[in-house]
Amino acid sequence: MAAELTQTGAEILLRALRDQGVEVIFGYPGGAVLPIYDALFQQNSIRHILVRHEQAAVHAAEGYARSTGRVGCVLVTSGPGATNAVTGLVDALMDSIPIVCLTGQVPTHLIGNDAFQEADTTGITRPATKHNYLVKRPEDLARVVHEAFYVASHGRPGPVVIDLPKDIVINKAPYTEPTVQHPSYRPRTEPDASQIAKAIALLKGAKRPIIYAGGGVINAGPEASALLTQFAHITGFPITNTLMGLGSYPASDPQFLGMLGMHGTYEANLAMHGCDAMLAIGARFDDRITGRLDAFSQGSTKIHIDIDGSSINKNVAVDIPIVADAGKALEALLVAWKASDAPVDKPALANWWRQIDVWRGKDSLKFTQDMKRGGIIKPQYAIQRLYEITRARKQETFITTEVGQHQMWAAQHYRFEQPNRWMTSGGLGTMGYGLPSAMGVQIAHPDALVIDIAGEASILMNIQEMGTLAQYRLPVKVFILNNQYMGMVRQWQELLHGSRYSETYSAALPDFVKLADAFHATGMRAQSVDELDDVIHAMIDCPTAVIADIAVDQAENCFPMIPSGAAHNEMLLGPEHEASGAGITDAGLALV
Amino acid sequence: MTSPTDTTQRSATISVLVDNEAGVLARVIGLFSGRGYNIDSLTVAPVDEEHLRSRINIVTSGTSMVIEQIKAQLDRLVPVHRVADLTMDGPHVARELALVKVICTGEQRVEALQIGDTFRARVVDTTLGSFVFELTGATDKIDAFIDLMRNLGLAEVSRSGIAALARGSRVI
């Protein structure tokens, strides 16, 4: 005889969320989720953060998840609530961020009737999520919530949608406790010992090795980053990070070559091009990394560690595939390296480092800042000073970005020593990501310094979230590198389209100082280099949210750059360097 | 070893054991269309009432690297239990069923019936002016039958797509 049901679906839902450890939900109410909001109102253990747009709710949950390693939780209504969330979901899918997004739905008997605020949410989000559910029976509700958290956080993390018809959350439902295992989804996390042995044999004999580590190391937890550092130190190998992997290895370490890829350093890209053994960990050989595929690191034997088997041999054929959690694989590599008595080719390694030092000597991130009074601020200099000042102040600092030139300059010039401090939209490249993401980070770390390095165009894509910052007194700092252009697009137009700046000038910009004021924040502005430090200090000292509008050189381009369709050894260096690199081919012009 | 430079196309018969839940077929088809893979044939039906499993059989084509990708992409879908590449894993049997409507009279009727006999097709419906043949077999056998019927009043074809199993004692 079943026990009498006493709780509504909405209450069961919140109970399941609590059992999954949820403390914060980012959301926006609406008709289909009214019963859930009513249940939220009557409890105190889960905090709801009211955003101003559903896309921002997902980005905020991403910031929360990336800075804590926990699953981010989102609650939106049916129809437009769900469709607005889609950009955030795809962003989380591309960057492997664990999110559970609850969407309202019209009652089950109206599904398919084109009811008010009805959308086929599971249909729309199927390719936008790792997995999704439509709950059609009250008895499935609790189990589905538990499964969703398991799926979001196990294997390669990702977003999971649970579509909740209104009658399901109104009617009484039974509760089921979380179970440890999913009935079918059991991703492999332990590396194959024989593959680890092959990898170590290759690495021991390597003459020109490189470690190429990505966001998978960060997703594997801070222990994985510590193991990566140990492994690099024990081997003495050079190491480079992807955009997503920044912070998994301390940037100040002498073995660190900086970021690789389209806007990576000269030494990182040439070391990838010239290596004889490559150890890729939690990175997916994305087109922004490889450049022209048929010229990518042709002389190397490649080891690829990834928790997602479909990432292996997708773009680049590898010789030693290892499907495993990055942390577990690194642990096994460390043990096997220590146990192996095979000699390391020390003279060859020393030669390799001499070569890398020659490449380093190019100083590919070099720029020249005019330090005279009234000098125009170089965007790189603004980030360099932001880095130096925040580092000197020793406050725990988290950086988010929007998408574009400022993002790449931040990746190049802000140096991360620890994982989970850097939140950027890597795979999808979502303008408007940084502000809501910073909001989520600040909720998770109320006492930390959270800075959104932004461009003046990107920031306007989710500027409404200034209202959320005001409501919850979140002292997020928005640091705008304002060049009055959609800078990265302008740069491509300059390089590829004869400097025809089609629609990339940011006309009719708001007065960002007044805009901050209107949103109960503090606005400040730096027009020239002599004002920069004072503004950065004032921004950090300010107890409220800040928009710091930094007027930067409008003509500055982001270098180095591997033009689309070019190889790693065909990089364009900046105007500080002699002519370099290849021209852009017709095939390259077709690439993004 | 797969190589990105190997452009040789091969055909692959892939069987996928999935949870019999709403949307699972859309998930598999969406994977193929979203990533630009070919589907030459597709069948799906429940095969295990006890564990609520369905079996999807897909015939696809691509380079070895693409087919390895397809298998890996299928394998990471949450409701997917098993993925088997019947073409690579050893010998297998693949059969499909076709219903073929032929509209003809006189000499052509006799000819169509004789060819049907040769192919061991059964006549499952007949009128004075038409037949419906039922035919099972490998895809090329059915293709051959349909080709022959073209000159004998072929009017309509309905095919099931293939069902496939590994030969011997191997199971998915």
C-alpha cells in the first residue's frame, strides 16, 4: 500500500534540488512556473536570484558553476522563457559546463495545441543540451531531477533541461531519494593501463615534447590542475594552455609558454608545430587551436586524453588515445613516469628549451604604450595594469569576459595562477556572456573581486543585468575597453576585406558613466594613460558595482594571429615586428 | 588507424540499443542531420519489453574517420546502451522487407509473376490489373527486383529499411 502523497510536484522538485545540494537558482518567473515560485516563496533553504533576461540566468549559472565546480541551476518559464535560455544552453554545451535548467511547460493536456506560451522545448533544446527530459508522470519527477544532476556533472559535463508541465508541479507526487548511479549512463573515467604505459614510453624518449592542456583539466577539479603542475615539473616539459584551460597551470611558471592557437604566443604555436611528442589533456583540437589541419604538427606522435571518446580522432588523428578523466589520467601518468626506469633524453630536451627560448625572445605579445601625459591607452596596457594592480592587492580575483578583441587581450595579458578564476565563452563565442557570468561568480564568492573585462559592444548585449547587480548589491566591476568598434570584426575587415568597416562602428553609444548611475552603480572613465591607474584603484575600492569606461586605441589589432586557413608557423605578428606570416588564401577567407 | 587524409568512403551497418523513451529516435536522427552524416537506411522497433529497449539499425557511409566519429557520437548519447558496427565487427546478416505494387495486364502480368517466383516474392494482394509483391532479402536483391519491375508496370514501393544481426553467437 503506497503512502499517502502529501507534497505537490513543486515541493517534490525543491526537495530533490536540496538533496542535490542546490543553494542558488538563477531564474525568471512566468505563468507556467507559478506553482514552483509559490513553493520557493514558502521556504528558505534555496536562494533565488531574479535576473532580467533568461539568457543571463544561464550565463550566471555558468559563472557560478565554473568558479565553484558545482552544478549551476536555472529556472525559467515556458515558451519565450525557454527559447531565451537557448543561447546560454548552447554556450554551456560547447564549453562543457554542468547546468540543470528547469523550464516551465503548458499542462500535459495542452501540449501540442499551440497553447499560450507553448514551445516545443525538448525539441528545440535537444541539440542545445547534453540531455533533456519532459516529465509526463508525477512519479517520474524526483527521479528525473536526480538523473539530470548526475548527467550534467558526470563524464563530460554539460547542460540538462527538465521540461515541467504545469499540472506535474501542481499535482501531488511521490518522492524518491537520489541514487548513486544512473541506470545506463556510466562514462569511463579510469585510464587504460596499457595506453598509459605506451604514453610514458613515448614521452620518456621524446626529444621535443609539449603538453597541451585544456578546459577538461579544470573540469576535473583543482586536484587535476595540481597534478598537471606536478607532471610538468617532474618531466621538465614545456606546457601550453588553451583559452579554456588558462589557470590549470600557473602562468608565472617558467615552463609555461602561454596560450596557443589563433591568438596564442609565438613560442606556444611554434612549439606545437615543431614538437615530436604531444600530450593533449582535456583539449579538443578545435579549429581555433589547430589552424590549417593538414599542416598541424605533422612531425609529432600524439597522445590524447579526453573523457569524451568522440573528441578523440575527430579533427586530428592521434596515435595513443586515452578515454579518461583528466585528473585520473594525470595521476596514472605520474605514477608510471616515476616507476619507469627508461632514460630521458636530457641533451635533446635542453636543445628544445634553447629553441623555445629563441622563440620566446620574439616577445610576440609586445606592444608600445605612450606614457606621456594624455597618451592614448593601449588595450593591452589597460589589462596589464589591471593584472598588476589586482595581483599586488592580493585579493581573491575572478575574471570574466565578453567576446572579441578584449577577450583575447585578457587571455594574453592577465595571468592566472589557479584554476576556476577565469570565465570566458570559448566554444560558442557569446557576446554578452561576461556580465551575467560575473554576477553568478559574485553570488558564489561574495567577498571576492569579480571583474568583467568587456568591450563596449558586447556589454550592451546583456546590460540589463546591471539591474540584478543593484538588486542583490553585487559589487561586480565592469571594465570596458572602449574602442568604439566591434573590434575583432573590424580587425578581420581590415585584414581580409580591404578595410571596409561594414557596420562595425559602435555608433550612438550610451554614456557609460550615466548608464552606471541610472542602474544605481558607480561610473568612472579613463581617457588617457595618466588616468588609468587611478580609475583601476577607484574601481576596486568602490563598494558598489562599477562600470569603468576605458577609452582605448581604436586602431589596435590583436596579435599574434594565425589567419584562418594558415598553419602555426605562418603567424602574423604585430606592427612591433618585422613583416611575418602568410597571406590569407581564398580557402581561408571562407573560414570563420 | 584512421587517418584524416584517407578519403575512401565505406558503408557501415550500425546497430544501436537504446532506452525506449520519448525522443530517442529524434536524438539519433538529429545527431546525423546536425553533424552532416548520411543515413542510407534506418529502422527502429522495440526489441526488449522487459528492459524497455529498442534497437535502431542505421546504414550510413563515410570515411573511416567519419564512421568512427558517428559511433563515438552515438555512444555518448545518454539513452544509448550499446553501439555495434556490424560491418567492421565480423560477418552479419542484413535483411529488409519490401512491398512492391505493379500495375499491368496481359503478357506483362505473366512476366511479373514469373520474376516474382524467381525472387521468391509472395503475392499478397491482387486485382485483375495489379499485384502487390512481398519480398524479403538483402538490399541488393530488392534493388534488383525493383529494377526488373520498372518495365513491367512498377507503380509504388514501400521498403522497411534493414534489420541486421551479427552471424554466429556474438550479440550486441
